[in-house]
Amino acid sequence: NEIEGVFSWTPDITHLSPIPYIVVFRTTDFFFYYDETIQFEVTSEVLSLTNIEGIEISNIYPNPANNKLFIPISLDRSDNVSIEIYNMIGVKISENNMNLGTGNHMIMKDIDLNSGQYIVVIRDKNGTAINTQQLVIVK
């Protein structure tokens, strides 16, 4: 007995993760259950991302960082932007909301985090993640 099916998913920038996704497919022939596990990663070396809202985010730096972080942001128009930092288990460590005018901005963020890996998520005024980058802290 063969069981066939199709699974389709096209990840976007909000699905970037340093932690692999694990998907388990369970099928049945009405007598037995069969589990198939697939592990995959969604990664990208994003140098710059422009979305349809006219927000461009370049790489955060320095990375690895110690106590300061710089985030270059370019806006086609004024917008509210949120910068969130998460630890690797998904707990939000920090959040800053700001209203930025049209043009180029260099956001300097003082950080006091333990050594380790973190995820920086930048959201637009609607709460949509427009950029996700991994951050390494070295003390």
C-alpha cells in the first residue's frame, strides 16, 4: 500500500529561524498509522530587504555584538516601527516602538544581554514582521 500526498509551503522572511522546523506527517490505511518526520531549515543571508510598504532594513551590526547594536532603516514615508529581541526559546526580551520620518535612519540600541544567540524582529505599524535577523552576543 502506498499513500501519496502533496505538502506545499513557501516560507517568507517572517519564517526565518535558526532552529529547524520539524514536520510530522501521519497517514493511515485504516489498519495502521504511519508517521514520517521531516526536518528542514529556513535560512537566508539577507543583505537588504525592501517590502511593498517601502521599508528597507540592512544588516544589523556589529554582529557579534557586546553592548550596542546599530540597525539601518530606510523609509519611503513616515511609519511606526517596532524592534523586538527574542531569546532562542521564543521569549521576548526587549521591545522598542518608534515613529520614524521619511528617509534614512540609524537606530542605536543599548543592549544588556547575556552571551548567546538572539533573534531581532522588526515589525511595521500593523505588527507584520518585515525583517528577522539572528544576533550573537559575546561578553
